[in-house]
Amino acid sequence: MACTRPPSAPRSAISNVNETSVFLEWIPPADTGGRKDVSYYIACKKCNSHSGLCEVCGGHVRYLPQQTGLKNTSVMMVDLLAHTNYTFEIEAVNGVSDQNPGARQFVSVNVTTNQAAPSPVSSVKKGKITKNSISLSWQEPDRPNGIILEYEIKYFEKDQEMSYTIIKSKETTITADGLKPGSAYVFQIRARTAAGYGGFSRRFEFETSPVSVAASSDQSQIPIIVVSVTVGVILLAVVIGFLLSGRRCGYSKAKQDPEEEKMHFHNGHIKLPGVRTYIDPHTYEDPNQAVHEFAKEIEASCITIERVIGAGEFGEVCSGRLKLQGKREFPVAIKTLKVGYTEKQRRDFLGEASIMGQFDHPNIIHLEGVVTKSKPVMIVTEYMENGSLDTFLKKNDGQFTVIQLVGMLRGIASGMKYLSDMGYVHRDLAARNILINSNLVCKVSDFGLSRVLEDDPEAAYTTRGGKIPIRWTAPEAIAFRKFTSASDVWSYGIVMWEVMSYGERPYWEMTNQDVIKAVEEGYRLPSPMDCPAALYQLMLDCWQKDRNSRPKFDEIVSMLDKLIRNPSSLKTLVNASSRVSNLLVEHSPVGSGAYRSVGEWLEAIKMGRYTEIFMENGYSSMDAVAQVTLEDLRRLGVTLVGHQKKIMSSLQEMKVQLVNGMVPL
Ligand code: AMP
């Protein structure tokens, strides 16, 4: 046999720190030393951030699956200390490494464990002790680094560490009961914030009273879960799971199959560099191929589902967390496909991912990937804390500045510009299909094929058989299904109106038929209350009958940018009286029959408390009420914005219903 030699160092090591765990991954050495028995050894050093001095890590660090003899090119270290600098040296060894008098060949990785985790609890005091229980209290950690959500108390009978109990408590006191009399117990406590667990405290040892002492246990703590486990079993399960899965959390790479190349050509999608166009997944013979072309496959084990946040047509929408290899865990939304689906439902469900996966823009909901290889089938997207825009605005009526609202609209327009540049027509742009995150960034969502409209409760069947969300749709799209980016601009104008009126329903309770008729006759929605004139003008531009006269999305973005840069341009509001009188053009006065008296009307809208004031100020008939403006209301002492809104909306609604139309263009 030829001589062999120790391997060279492993290469390209990367780390991922998650609270007090570190995941390391590397690629095998360039030179295996001519042998096949390469394995890896991990050396762990804890380093002082000031002095730079390092010491070998203590026995508290656990290595999954193990520290030495690693065959895989990854390892996880858990139970590290929080806020601590560590250096990990990954050494490749083989059967002749022991013979090597030279320097060790390793690659090293420096990490600092999670800064945000709370520091360890440092002082624990014993309270009441009985023969079966020990009460403890402790102080919050010196550096909580956030709000402490709960404490985890781990305890076991001295020298019986293999079998421990964990109690969770929101208080800084607990009572461990069910203990053996006259026995020593070891306690360790750690705190958890939103960033995760801090390190465990040092061990505190206390003893229960001998049998003769009367027992009474203090029940002050709130144990959330009590889990008694055998460490060996857990470790074994974790290690087996790790080994069996034999894979890391991450995206599985698409095969570079020559067949796939052929399919591309077959589908006739020629991708020109720099010109990104949307590809309709329908053009794929095999929809599964489209999904895997545009969406990454995620291992189900990387996803933790936390709670249900909504209902989609195909199943529940949940929030949860995604942990991808080499990345920190982060929150995601997970759409699931309910069990018992048909092949068509699966195709339609994943169709949304095939579309979303083609987009990459800060104002388009970002697809993380799909789970198709296991059940349930899932679509994983970025998580938008504030949910859908219409509900969010209704909940926060009147709470934002005009600039904030325009900022939302700017985001939506920017996302729509991107979509129209890609050649994608949304067809169902509405505030309910926009998601908003905790930074008030709005993102366009709800992509689909035919199902978009099937799915939308707002969509109604037209005489031509299609299903269309009438109130948001341009007349040419309703009349002859001419859906274009220009019809998306019309819908965008409606979204502007929804945003500026904090989620008001466009055309209120008018029937779809009345909306179609009014719009066809040239009537348009009146300006929302307190709306800057420039914005209302932009809405009216979006609602031009001639679709070629409507602004393009890039023009809308530029215009909104200009308004944001020059906020004084937003100061001119649509004149309240002209707003109301616009509605009255050509039409009979309000009050002919809807309500018999002002009192009856105000009672009907639960504003009866103002009846007297109205009467005293000359608004004693419905005809007189029809002239009321916002300024009048303020003058009458109706100062609550919610009440002003209720009264003005009711007036508008009555007028709209009576005139069977809105603002004539
Ligand atoms: P959809 O089927 O897309 O209309 O989703 C149903 C509901 O789930 C939405 O109205 C939202 O309230 C919620 N939802 C969907 N996607 C997300 C997300 N990415 N982040 C937060 N909530 C979401």
C-alpha cells in the first residue's frame, strides 16, 4: 500500500448561532491523506472578550451527535453560555493522524452566543421546606435583555441527574413538591425572553426535611408544564433523529437534470438577461415542475407551527417559525393544504407558490418555499405581523398621519409597478389582499391562477360566467374581461380610497348591479373624509373610463414620492362642502322617504344624542340635513371623529343610494 498521511484542514466552515446553541457546518478537506477513514473532532474554547484569553469549554456543553469521530460535516453544540465568545476548531483526522508529529490541521470559527438572551439567574434563596417540598425564590437576572416571559426550573435528586424535572413559572418563586423526605435536591434556573433562553444558573442544593416534620406546601407558583424525562432517552432520541434524518435544515437543491433543460425549451420560455418576465405556470405541462422551478423545497422538520391566524380557501393559515441551515430562525406564515384535497386543488394551491416564487421585491410578499414531499403540503412565506390591510385599518381607524397612509400607498404602488413590469396582471388588487407588517410596510399578496377570484368572497359571477370582485374592477374588465395593468390601476385607485377611508367598504352597501350601473354612467366614489386633494385627484385619474388615460404604476410611484417629499402639498384637503355637493349634482334631495324625521335617522345610526342639537340649529328636516358639512358638525359640537364619520358616511350612503350614483366625472 502506498503511504498515507493525515488529512488537510476542513474548509469553508460556517456557523449559525441560535440563542445558546451553535450549529457548525463545513466541507471536507481538500486532501484526505489518501485514506477513506476521515472523521472530525471539535475542540471548544471559551474566550474572554476583554483579555482574549481562552480556556477549554467545560463539561456543560453538549455536542449533537457527538464531539469526536464525526462522520457528517456538521455538528450542533447546545447548552453553551449566553453572551459568551467561543472558538470552535474543527479538525479532520484519519487513521494516521496520531502518528503525525506536525501541527494539527483545523479550521476555526469564532462565535458569540446570543446577545439578547437573558443572563443567568445569579441568586436563588430557599423558602419554606417540608418533607416533600422545597420553595425557592430568586432575583431577575442582572441583564434580562428584554421582558422575561418565564423561568425554567430544572431540578433533580442529588447524584440522580439522569432523571430531572422541569417546571416553568412566570413568577420568581416556585415550590417543587412530590419530593422524597430528607433528600438533597439540585436546582438550576434559567430565564426566557422573546430572544430565547439564557444560560442556566449555577447549581443550588437544598434538602427536604426529614419525615417527622409536618408537611405543607406552598402553591404560589404557576407551573405551566412539568416534564419528567430521562436525559439518556432524550439525548438518544435527539441523536437518533439527527442521524436518521441525515440532513440539514435547508433548501434542497433542484436537480440539474438535462430533461429539465429540455422542458424549458419545450415550454418556450426564453429568459433574456436583464428582462425578467412572469411565466404563467399554466404553460407547464407538469405543474409540479413549475413549483419546483420557482419555489424551493423546505424540509417539514425545519418548520414549527405556532398558531392559526387565518383561513384560506385550501386550509388554515398559521404563523410559525422557520429554521434554515446557516440562518437564524425567523417567523413565517404557513398556508396549509387541508387533507383530502383533489389533484386540482393541490395544483391550484401550489400555483400561488409558482407565481409568488418568481417575484423578488420588498413590496411583494416573499415566498420562503414549499413543502410538497411530505404532508400537509405547505406554502411558507414571510410573516406579516399586522395581517391584512383592510382589517388592520378598520381596527386603527384615524390613528395614522397622512404621510403614513401615503407611505402605505407608495409601497403598494411600488409592488404593483414591479408586477406590471414583469407582465403580471393581478386582477384582484384590494386592501384585503395586501398584507402589512409591524413596520407598516405593505406587500401585495394573494396570487393565483383562476382561483384567485374563485377564492375571493367579494367576487361575484358576471353574466358572462366569470367571477369578478365588482367594486374593485375596471368597467372594461367587468364588461369584456379586459384585464390589464391598466385595470389593475383602476383597482389601485379603489385601494387608495379604502386606505384613505380606513377600510370603508367601497360603494358602501350598494348592490353590485347598482355599482356597475353608476360607474358606467360616469359616477365615481366621493373623496374620503379629510383626504388631501392631490390624492383624490389621483384616485379619479385611476378611474378614467379610457384605460389608456389612466396613469401607469411608475407614474403613480413618482407622484406619491413627490407628495411625500413635499408634505405641504398634502395640506390641501378636498373641500368638505364641495365633496358633499358633488354628490347632489343632478339628483333629488335626500330624505324623500328614507327616514321620516331627523330624529328617526339619528336614532337609526345610534347618534340619537345629537337630535336636539340638530333641531335647535335648524336641521329639522332631512332636506336640511342633506346640506350638513363636516364643518357644520364641528360647529354643532360633534367633536368625536368616530361620530363625525358615522354621520357623514350615513349621509353619503343615503345620497348615493338615492342618486344611484356618485361623483359624476
Ligand atoms: P389568504 O388565503 O392569503 O387570503 O390568507 C388568509 C388570511 O391569513 C389573511 O387574510 C391574513 O389575515 C392571514 N395571512 C396570510 N398570509 C399571511 C402572512 N404572510 N402573514 C400574516 N398573515 C397572513
